[in-house]
Amino acid sequence: MTGAPASAAGGSGAKPVRGGKLGTAAVNQASLWNIANILTMVRLLLVPGFVLLLFHNGGYDPVWRSFAWAAFAIAMITDLFDGHLARAYNLVTDFGKIADPIADKAIMGAALVSLSVLGDLPWWITGVILARELGITLMRFWVIRHAVIPASRGGKLKTLAQGTAAGMYVLVLTGPLATLRFWMMMVAVVLTVVTGLDYVRQAVVLRRRSLAAERAAVGRTAEALNAAAGSPGAVATDASTSGATDAGAAAVPDAGVSGAAVRVSGGSTAVEPAVRARDGAEAER
């Protein structure tokens, strides 16, 4: 105890409600060491542990592979909880935004590659799933300034199917269970491809809509500036230079486009920032 009031220590001074969600003051103080980030870090640490357990004693010891399955299961369970906790209690941090998807891809990639190295899983399955995950990650960066595509029900089913199938392959199964895990992996592969294609479709549509909205906003800004320039008192001209087309200066009010110049009395100056943004959007399209 420091003896300082709660407000001085960074708190709100309000007592938390038992069984309730965190209050606004506490929520706004999310730090790196919150429960969501700790779960993400645990999942990252489980990746090398899982690989060591899986390959211990040659990689085919049923006991050690059971330990590896336990580590894999814990990692997948923490994946279900950390994101939910971060959103429910406003514990989202920059570290979590970066580390969470890395941890997700790391544990699944480690499982798939390790199983293929041991000869338990065909390499083409590993290649399809990893190519999809890498491609979608790159596409997120492509559309991130335009829109954020929320997780779909199909994407959640894909993750569940991948985790279940990979977990079954980690265990040493024979007979009907070995056949079942093969078909479970086939379901995971189909969901991986279908949801990946759907994500590409959504990304393209949202990006086009965003670019169209940007062009419309640029047009409205230019019209507003030109209208302001043509209003009484907006253009200051030299009375002694009657009839000159480019004499005088336009006094343009600040309309959100800093340093922009407008076309006045037949002049040739353009709204440079707005045009630059529009041309860049059209070039990307």
C-alpha cells in the first residue's frame, strides 16, 4: 500500500463489482500484462515445447505424443479465450494485435509441418493450409486502411476443424479413429479453401467501396472549396488590374484540405492534395 489515493495511483477510486465486468476507468488502463496478453504469451511459449514433446524419443512414442497433444490442446484453448477476454473487457493492446495472430499461425504451422516431417500428414495438405493462412495475412495488410473484415462463422468452423484434425493426427490412432481423422482433415482443407476464397471476395468488394467513397469525398471537398472561392469577399483582386484573369489572390477558408488552392476566375491552380488522393486511388484500382 502506498497510501496514495486511487486517482493518483492511476485508478478511479471505485470498488469493482463482484461478478461484474470491469468499469470504464479500469478498462481504459489495459496494460501489456493483462490476462489476454498473458494467454497469448503462454501460447507462444507452448510452440517450442509442443515440438520438443512431439519429436521426443524419435517422434513415434505414444506417451510423449500424448504429452504433445496436451500442449497443443492447451494452446488451442487459450486461442479461444484470449481474444474473447480482450474484446469483452477492452484489453486490446498493440502487442495483442500483433502477437495473437502470430501465435495462432505458429502453433498450427508447427503442428502441420512437424506431422509432415514425421510422415503422418501429406505435405500437400500442409502446403494448402499454410499457403491460405499466409495469403490471407498478406491480404489483411492490403485492405487494412480500407476496412476490417470480421471473423465469419465459416472461419471459426475452419479453425475448429483444423485444430481437431491436427490434434487427432498428433495422437497415435489406429483403426476407425485413424480413418475418422483423415476425413476430419479433409473437411478442414475444404473449409480452409472455401473461407479463403470468400475472404478474398469480401476484401475486393470492401476495398472498391472504400475507394469509391474516398473519390466521392474528394469531389465534395473540391466543390465546397470552389463554392467558397466564388462567394462574395472570397476573392481579393487589385482594382487597378480590371479585366486580368489571374490577377489577385483567392482567400479560401480552411475546409479541411490544408494548403489547397482552387480554380478562381479561370485560373489553372488545382486542389492538389485532393487530386493527388483521387489519382492515387484510381491507380490502385
